[in-house]
Amino acid sequence: MQLLLIHSDYIEFEAKRPTKFAEDIEDSAKKGRLEDALCAFIAVEKFDEDDPDAVVAEGSKQISEVAEQVHAKKIMIYPYAHLSPNLSTPDSAVNILKGLQESLSKEYEVVRAPFGWYKAFSLSCKGHPLSELSRSIKLGEGEIVSQALKSEAKAVSYWKIMDLDGTLINIDKFDFDGHENLRKFGQYEMAKSRAVDAVPPHVDLMRRLEMVDYEPGSDSGNMRFYPKGRLVKSLLENYVLDKAMDMGAMEVETPIMYDMDHPTLKKYLDRFPARQYQIEAEKKRLFLRFAACFGQFLMGHDMTISYKSLPLKMVEITRYSFRREQRGELVGIRRLRAFTMPDMHTMAKDMSQAIEEFKKQYETSISVLNEIGLDLADYEVAIRFTKDFFEDNREFVHDLVAIVNKPVLIEMWDERFFYFVLKFEFNFVDTLDKASALSTVQIDVENAERYDITYVDENGERRQPILLHCSPSGAIERVMYALLEKAARETDRGRLPMFQTWLSPTQVRIIPIAERHQPRAFHVAQDLGFRVDVDDRDETVGKKIRDAGREWIPYVAVIGDDELVSGLLTVTIRSESTPKNAAKFKMNVDDLRKKIQTETSGKPQRRLPLPMKLSERAKFI
RNA sequence: GCCUCGGUAGCUCAGCUGGUCCAGAGCGAUUGACUUGUAAUCAAUAGGUCGCGUGUUCGAAUCACGCCCGAGGCUCCA
């Protein structure tokens, strides 16, 4: 709502002719005049329709505040469309204007000029400092603040730690000795503050390794990926997709933008704690998805599903999901506004099947993170549930704790504020003590009904499934963040940082010592397969070795006169080296190939994303 | 809108109590020499209206004012 407030000596109007939006009025209402009145020119805007009552409340509050300041006893409500390019429908506008009139009439003498008429008016502005004011009313800055965001602030949580024996301990009573990260995680969660106050180490690494960078030409939190970053991301995406499909999921693809006024979506928006990007096109209000839920649930709604197909799973690697996170929370790739999230949904027959699936997906998530290079010591587990769920499934929750074999942060709500009754998350805690969720699974008891998703059971009856939301790895960018942060931590501990071989952009670097060794180097590169490159630059061996180390290359093979004679390679294996001591091994091409084969089998394969010859490479940063 | 910090070569930054050490360093790039055995070979060359504008001054990267852009924080007004 836009308001233009003018303190006037007098304001008078006369309705001349109706427009097609004109409200029906008595002849007596066609003329009006007030003296010493505050005249409020008002444009009701599109987004005011989302919560008309709140707009009326806020509008009348602001108008009376000004009336109070200028000591006006009378108020003229004057519809004035020209204040906004983004008007509401005439009906909504009239309703809101009437609402204002009603609300203000309690304390003031109010006249409302009729809506939708061509009116003549004359006005005399008093011209004192406060006599001309404008106000904009935008609830939540013109966006819809979802009900879930509001309830997240209200939700009453009980924070506990579940110990290995299944006892729940109040968080302030728990002895955190030896569980430093769990303590930090708990504090972080309870504080609910996500603001960034220092730059975490992965930011330098992501740029220095030429993986990811800021894109000044876009919005904050929308990144550019250089070839090496794109490769790692692609490998991770494909790996997680494979794992989801191993669990029986079917890959689908769904749109990235949706109509805000679609009835089921509107309700879902209200239940999800995130801010959206909103765009307008052809008079439609669209929002960019923040997950694949809508697409898959809308698909599920249209499907014919027998109990024989359950549990039924669909997965999409969402490139992208969008969440308009607050600016202060964005740094590097820990938290983004556009991110890639593997999103799998399971339709389960009933709660018991849902619980069974939940456990499988919990275990798969552990294994997925492990294969990527993050083990149980690298993250903390949170399990959140409603009190009711816990009382019915105490043993099950204890099982989950037993599987990870370490204490777990518990958050319990006495009421269900969200669409789920149970969820877990694996949270990476970085060196700045910030926690970020990776894998998560939720049991959703609300959306099957909202989207009207049904299956037919053994007796031919339609039933609603229980839904599970699962991201086996969490957002891919965040996995990369965690890997880089872990590498930084390793460096601090005096170890050589590296990625798993299957994720390394260059798996083998071949360094010919002099120009005469190059043909052999290229030959070995061809012969070996995998992502191999050759440092054929005119640099010293020392420089080439150093550069290979700075790129975290797992295998570095030097070829000189000795190797030409012996036919062997001298390979430095990073995983067995220390910063002071390079672990060098003589081996032939077959040995090396077998070694890499075992380290990469079952993982996605991609070719080298850059020219094989280092002499031909451009610099990105 | 306000406050703080920042904007100097492709990158990272120094200079900033105004004046031939103020236009610099390292890395990177180019060229040349070297043909190299495990964490930076040597040398040369090219690259900048020091964010933009206006002032002050004999003289401005440096001081003042205004503006633009970025990061962070605060906040909503005559």
C-alpha cells in the first residue's frame, strides 16, 4: 500500500463520472468536504491482497500516527491509483479502503471518497514541515513471509542430548568432554544466529584451486564454477544420483518456477521456512523453487499408484534450488541463494514403512558422505521430532543413535509446527564454529493430503501415503564447502590436504624433466587413461612439483633419463606423503592404473576438463 | 536512509602526516637464456587517467566536498 498524506486546510471532491471499476454509491456520497483534515491518498497494491487484514491494521496505524502528530481530527480517505505501478484488483482495493474507514472511524471523523470515479478535487496544503508525508506499507518487504518463518520464531523447542544408552539429558547437564563439535553445534542451533563474522578458509581455497568464484554480475549467493569446480560438482551430482537410484529412485525433472497463486503451492509456501525469489511475468506471480517438492508432489498427484509400487521414490538433482537467504548469512559456498540439491521423495504405505525407509536412508546418507570423504567424525547428528512421535518410537530413535555410536543433539517440539514429525540432519561444524546441514531426511505427514496424493491398497481403497523428503548428501555446493573446510583443517594439523582420487580434477600429473622426456610423458598419459595431464611448461622440476602439490594432485609421476631406461615411473603418492617428506614409489604404468582403478571403481567417471598440456592452459583467476 | 571499512597493474597488496625514491613490489603474462631429478632458475619486456567528478594548492594517489561500486553493521525519517 502506498500512502500520500497531506495535512490540509480543506479538501473537497466531487465525483463526476464512473469508470468501469466504480463502486455503487448514493448521490450524497458523490460530494464531500473536510476542513483541517488529514488527507490520505491511497493506492492498494497487489501484494496487499495476501493479508488484507494486516494491511488495514498497519495502514490505519500509520495514518493515525500522522494524524496524531499534526493534531488532525478528521481524515479523508482518497483512493489514488497513480501512486503505484502494481495495483491490486479493484475489489480488494475497495475492501481494504472500507476496512481503513471502519478502523479509523473509531477515533476520527472519516470521509471516504468513492472508488473508481473520475473526481474533481481541490486541496489546500498547510505547508508546515509535517504537512506532506508519504508511507509505503509492505508487509515483509513486499514478499510473502511464510507462516513457517513466523512459527519458527514462535516454536518452543526442548534441547537435549541423547547418549549412547538412549537416555535423554538436558543440554545444560551434558558433559561435552570429548564432544567439542557437538557442543558448538548445540550452541549454534540454540542461538539461531546464522550471521557471518569472518571469512572461512574455504573461500580462499575455492578461488585458489580455480573451482568456484563470486559472480558480481548476478545476485549474491549465485556463483560461477570454473572447469575444475564444475567437474567436482558434476561428479558429486552424478554420484548422489546413482546412490538414489540404487535405492530404487526414478530420476525425474521438474520446472524451476511455479505459479504463486496455485492453491496447493500457496499453502505449501506457508509451511516452509524460506524466502523466495519472486518474479513477475505476464501478470503472473511466479516464484523460483526452493526444492523439488512441488514438482514431484504435483506429479504424484496425477499418478495412479498401487500399493505394489510402494515404497515409491523419485529423485531430482535440482539445479537450481533458490532461497533468498539474508545477505549476512552468505559467504563463499557455505550458504547460497542458488544451489544444487539432490532431492528425493519417498511415498510410504504407512508410518511403519516410513520409519523403515527413514532408517535405510539414514544409513545410506552416512555411506554417501563417507565415500565422498566425510566420515562420522566430521559431522554432528541432530534428530528432531515431536513429543508424540517420540513417545511412540523411543526405541527407534535410540537405534539411530546406536548406528552412529556417538551422542546426538535432540530437538523436541511439544506441538508440530512444521510438516514433519521426525527429521535428522548431519551437520558439519567448521573452524569458525558455524554449523551447516548436509544430509537430511524428514517424515512428512501433511503434504500427501495437501497435494491429494493417493495410492490404492490391497482392498481397492484409496489411501494417503506418508511422504519422506531426503537429500542423501545435502546441497552439492555445501558438500564442496565441507570438503574444503576439512582440507583446511587437515592443513592446520600438519597434514597434506586432498580430495578422494575419484573427485580429484587431475588424478595423475606427469612431469617430464627435460624436453626430450616429453614424448614418453605424452605416451604414458595416453596409455594410462583417467584424468592425466602433462606439465610440459618450460619450468624447473622444483616449480612443477610445487604446483602439482598446490593443486592437491594425488599421483605425480616424474619422467627423466632413469625412467626412459627402466620403463618405470617414479610416482609421488600424496596420501602417503607428509609436508616434509614425499613418499616416492617406482612402479610401471599397469601398477598405477590398477591402483587408481580400485580407488575409483563404482564412482562416476569424467574426462579431464582442461587441456592435457599445462602449457596450453589459461588462467581463470 | 545512516554509520564503518574498502576501491592503486590480470591477481594479492605497499605507498596515502601533499613535492624525482608518488606511480611501486610479489605473483601472473610475454620474450630470451637455461634442459633441469621432487615445494618458487635467471634476465628483460609489456600492463595502471591510483573508482568518478569538483575543489584547495605553485603542486593531489595522498587534503576537502559530492557521487558511483563492493563488504559489514544499523535503521526508517523529515
